[in-house]
Amino acid sequence: MQTSIDEKLSILQNYSACDVSDALLKLQKVPEGATARAGHLADFVPFPRAADRSANAPKIIAPASTFKFIPKSDPVPTTESSETHGFPTGTHWVDFARPGTIAVIEQPTGQHCAVLGGIMAARMKYLGVKGALVNGRVRDLSEIRECQLPVWARATSTVGTAAEAKPGLHNVPVSLGGVTVYPGDIIFCDPQEGVVTIPRELLDQVLELMPKLVAMDDNVKEAVLQGSSVFDAFKKFRTKI
């Protein structure tokens, strides 16, 4: 019987973001001269931060739905993609957030305004969105805490979106610190370790490889605790996969 996406996401809960990156480091082909990122989305932290890095905070794992913001002064895209990925007159961008997903928001680099606040977070929560990952700034932290939408971002602001930014497109590839996230890719927010993205076409391979890598490392740790040198433990237990 074929495993459903929900079952696969449930299996992922048993692993850490580090386990995911270990698998992606072996699976992803990196262009010559490029640095391997292994899915890591750097420098995202949970907001509000009272429970930051709490061992009891749950992992948030779900497919990505994406939103691309643009500078306020830029024209709204009028390419062919805007017909299916834009925001028609009389609509609001947040109403395009999809239930069961993590809303991944790209904000233009260098802006000081927020692109997600309390009202947007409350609407996402009502729509059944699992969380929001903002490549930029958020505000209204008390309201975000109140509505209980898990939010990860880079920083905060007191300034509303309209000061500098506006929604451009949705359901398109977005860039998060040099890592491209496509709609449907799996976002893995781990309160202990950070955030990683799994390309949807590699999900099955990641799930197959991770148990093998974790078992090898468990054997290495046990050997080290019993007095083995790391060199010898690696040589004995870290086989090539």
C-alpha cells in the first residue's frame, strides 16, 4: 500500500532537522564551486521567543505554500504567471493561504517593515495554516502568541507592510537566504535545531536514508561512550551509503 503524505510527515516527526540535513547532504547534487546547504534555511527563529528552543515545543512540518512580496514602488507583475499566481482586484493576499501548509513568505532584502502581523496570523490560523516562515520581519507578537500560529522569521519590526512592501505573487518559487523553496516542498521547523526544507521529489529518499544514518551515528556514540576513539568508531560504524 502506498504511504500517504500525512503518514510521511508523521514519520518525519521522529527525526531532527540535523538528521534531514545529513540525508540531503548525501542526496543533493551541488554544482561545482557551490557550497552545500543541505536544505538548511539559516537564521530563522520562532516568534514570540518565550519558548525559543524549548525542548517541549513541537516540530512544525508541512508542505510549503508560497508568497512573494515586492517593493512598494515596483509595478505588480503583469507576466503570464500573474494571471494564475497574482492577486485579483478585490482580494487580499492572506486569503490565498492554503490549509495544511506552512506559508512561506519572501520579503525584499533590506526592508525594515513587517510583512506579517497579528491580523494576518489570525486569518491564517482560521484558514487551517500550520505555520508561517517569513524571510523578513514580523510584528504584533502578543497577537501572534494569542492566536497560536507558529511563526518563524528573521527579525521584528513595529512598522506595517504598506510602508515598503506589497504582495506580488503566490504559489511561485521563493528564495530564502539563497535556498529556493518551491510550492509543495516540505518545511521542517525544529525548535531545537532550526529550519530545513526538503525538496518534494527527494522526500521518499530522505525517509529511506535517515534511519540508516541515524543508526550508524547511534553506534558511533555508543562506542565513544565505551571508550573508543572517534576515529576508530567512525571506521567501524560509518560505512559508505
